[in-house]
Amino acid sequence: MNARLLDILVCPVCKGPLDYDKKAQELICNADKLAYPIRDGIPIMWADEARDLSATPAAGDAAAQ
């Protein structure tokens, strides 16, 4: 991911900063607890395409039981 692109991209929901998760290939908005996927080097910045980070632990707990 281009560092200059990361400097100008913001969360489309809250307009806050994004963190780059290189391993998961996602841009993370900590304020909204959303993870935007990066596919083929292109950030997908649609809220309906984002993964809800607050829902992830609950789903993992249910699967473990």
C-alpha cells in the first residue's frame, strides 16, 4: 500500500484516520470499529463492504462453544 495514499484516505463514515493492517490487507478505522478490505491493491471504501470489528469476537466465541 502506497504510504502517500494512506496519508489522504479517511474513513468514509466518520472521516477519521485509518490504520493499515498489512497481514490482513485491510484499512482499520478504530473509531467506528470497521475494517475496509484491500483487493488487488485497491482499497474498497464502501461502508457496506467493511467488516464490523466489534462483531468479530462474539462470532468467534459462539464458534468455540
